[in-house]
Amino acid sequence: MKHYTYDEWLQYVRNEITGKTREEFENHLYRCDQCLEVYLQAVTANESSLPILSNETSFTDAVMAEVSKKKGMVPDTKLEEQKSNKKKPFYKQAAFHYLLAAAATILLTFTGAFQSLATYANSLETKQVQEKRPSMTEGMMNKTFAWMDSLEKKEANKK
């Protein structure tokens, strides 16, 4: 990985490089902590030449408002007032959905759907218990002992 020098980062901070090179520098900052440290040193050294914000809070609010507008997140205040005055239909309210879920639960309980699910789950569980397979460790131990026994037999045959 190529690292940039302090002088190159000073040029970046002073905006003395081309757009493509600037993009390369920015992408490099995402990957390289060493150059990030050098970049921060260059920013600190050039801090007096950077623009000063007169009111940081209003600047932050203005930037966030612009970002929200770009994403379509800041609604028109009149539109919001109209929406708040309109009442939602009953089927779009949370209470309707809770009632619907409760009714479905009661229906499934009384029809025995949950009981059959519990029985099915129990039968699967008992099958798994009955199909007890040796563990991986037991299998390895058995194979090792078989291999050692075959070595002993070979030694006995040689004598």
C-alpha cells in the first residue's frame, strides 16, 4: 500500500490537488490509519487558514435541513397539518391490528391448531432422541483404536 507524505497531505488540506487525486486521497484515508494520523497533523498545522464558523449550531441545522430536503424527509408544514386533522380509517389503526391478531390466536387455539403443532414438535423431538448417533469424538476414538489394533496385529505377524 502506498503511503502519502506530510507535504502531500498539506496540499490536500489546502485544496491544491486535482479532483481525481483528491478522490484517491479520500479513498486511501478509509483504509490507512497511518496516513489518517498524518492527515490529522496536516489539518492541525493548517487550522488557522481553514474557514471559521461564526455560529456552529445554525450551520449544523442548515446542513441537516438540506440533507433532509434532498432525501425528501422534511415535509411541508401545511401538509403535516392537513394529515394531522384527517383521521385514519379504522383498518389502518394499531388497535385494529391488535384485535385481528387476538381473534386469529383465539380461533387457532379453539380449532386445535396449536395442539397439533405441539404434538408434531414433540414427535420430531422423540425421533431425534431415538436416532442417537455417536459423537464426532467417539467416532475418532473408535477409528484410532481400530488403527492401533491393526498395527499390533501387523507387529505380531512379523514375529
